[in-house]
Amino acid sequence: MLYINEIDIKEKRLFIRVDCNVPLDKNLNITDDTRIRRILPTINYALDENAAIILSSHLGRPKGKRIPEMSLAPVVKRLSRLLHKEVKLAPDCVGEEVKKMVAEMQPGDVIFLENLRFHPGETANDPEFAKELASLAEIYINDAFAVSHRAHASVVGVPQYTEICAAGFLLKDELTYFHRALEDPARPLVAVIGGSKVSSKLEALENLLKRVDKMIIGGAMGNTFLKAIGYDVGNSFVENDLLETAEKLLKKAHNNGVKLYLPVDCVVAEAIEPPAETKIVPVQEVPKRWYILDIGPATTTLFGEALQNARTIVWNGPMGAFEMDAFSRGTMAMVHHITNTYALTIVGGGDTDVAIHKAGASDKFSYISTGGGAFLELLEGKTLPGIAVLEECAKRTKNE
């Protein structure tokens, strides 16, 4: 795979796929611009090379319809401010008006195409839609790791119709850190896995058990493992159809010599809402009809001890329903424990990112991935479609 600094982009026209799917409040103000800031190195490098830049992204899920509230206008406004340069918003991402705007571009100009997902051809990977996008530029750059697991037109279609393709600096960082964490880690390597469902992370768990030295499991998915080994978890969320699978994973961990840690106590409540009565109990004493909503203090101490000698930590998924303050202490304690190690610390998954941001500890982690689904697919050992197509394009370029 080629990177943007390995190809000649001087005064060329670039089509750069970025991911600016940022959160907006009800007044359409951006509440977190991290994803916009993370693409600045690639854009600034292209500007230094006097390239003309066509940016493209999606925002939300408009499902092929033009929805004004999902316009990229707030993103363009913020990007203009961060670049100290005018960024023009195109009225659409394809069509005659867009072609006219692009034809009038000068080196150093920046245009942002309107939301790609206003067209059904984007998510359907329609070849005609991809060809029209590809016709706008000479070179394709993918700097959108968070959507590189999607076989969408702007991710896998456009590079098939573009002669030269490369990855941007954000995509390079994502892959470099991931390689350091799982392919060539400093050991002990510890995986911290939370969130709600075993089913959504089953392949990741299988793959990680071949690679890690320790695994810590928390969050609602921990309930399934606790029930699999015989504990009564009350009314807590459990995937009953995966109890046997959970047992097999525990055996696999034992057979592979992986030290696997489960909660030993938990915060339980009568209802999943902040005013409900809560208490801390050992996992053996969860009351009937109560819900496990967070790990308890003994568990946070245990998990903290397990992390102390780690040299590499990969974290995906919170330890409880951290969105509610009453059930956020376990996740916040994990933030504290992980940042207090001397390990390379890599985090992926939207909920985990939010928790770290809430704890004000974003700058204390080695790397926070911009991708949720894409990060999870890498944990599963898969090759992302957006990466595969860049590798194919690089082979094409070298053969020519």
C-alpha cells in the first residue's frame, strides 16, 4: 500500500475520502470535532504540495435522501476555521454544478462535497456513482479509517476507477499502532473487552485468545460468562444462546495459557435508571430480579492489579452503563488504571472513546482509534475492504 507522502501530488487534483461523521446537538453545533482535527495533517501536507483538494464524507444515516439536518455545512465551517482557509461546500457530491466547481479549482483550493449518503449509490457501491466521483480527480486518497470496513462507493468503488491511490496519515497511524499492538507487541499484552454483547465481539475474542497474555472481560458481556460458569445474575442482560460458546472460550483461554479475568463483585440496581436503589454485592449474591450495571470496587482493584505489569493494552468496550453516573465508576476506574501503567495503550470503539473523553483523559492514552466497527474487524483478524483495494491499486501502479 502506498501513502500520500510516497506519491507525487504536486499541483495535482486529489479526491480525499475522510470521515467527518461528527456528533451534532439539536442546534446543529458540533459537540466533538476530534475526527475533523485528525485529518488536518493529510490536508495540510496536500496544501503544502499545492494540490487542489476535493474532500468527501458522510454524516449520519440519511438513507439515500437529502436531509438538510445532515448537511456537512457545520463540518465545512469548522474545518475552514481550523485550516485558517476558505473551504467551499459543494451543493452536491455529483452532477453538473459539482463538475463546474471542480473545473474552476486552482492549486491550493479546497472543496468539500455534500453528504455522500444523500445518494443511495454510496452505500450500494453503485459503479456509475463511483465512476462519477472518480472523474473529479487524478488521485484518490483514503484517510477515513472509520469507514474502511464498509464496501461503499467512496471507499472501494472510486479507487477502482482511479489510476493512483494512497492512504492518508490518519489511516497510516491507525494501521501502524494496530500492528504494534497485535502483530509485534511488547509483552505482556492485555486485552480489556467490555460492552454489551458477546455475539458482536465473538470473532474478536476468538482471535485475541490466540495473541494475548491476559484478557479482562467486563460490561454486560461479562454477565454471559458469569452465568456460563454457574452464577445467578438476576435480571441482568444475558445471551442465553451463547452460554456454551462462553464456556468454550474460557476453556480455550485456559488451554492457550491466557489468564482470563471476570468480575468478582458488581453494582446492582432494581431498575436500569439513575433513581433506582443500588448496592454492591459479590457475583455470588446478585439478588433475584436485580440488574448488574457496573463492576464493583473489588473487581476494579483486581483488574488494576492485572494491568500493572502490562507492556501493551488494547481496550474495547466500557465496564458498565457509564452513561449514568451511578454506574460509571467501574469504567472511570479502568481509565485511571490503564493510564497509570507504563504500557502502550490503544483504545477503539465509540463508547470507550466517549468514556475517556468524559474522564478528561484523552491525552493520556498512546492512541485512540477513530473507528468502532473498523477497529473491531481488525481485532477479528480481518482485512478491511478499504485497505484491500488500496493494496490492489498499489500493485497496479507498480506493474505499470
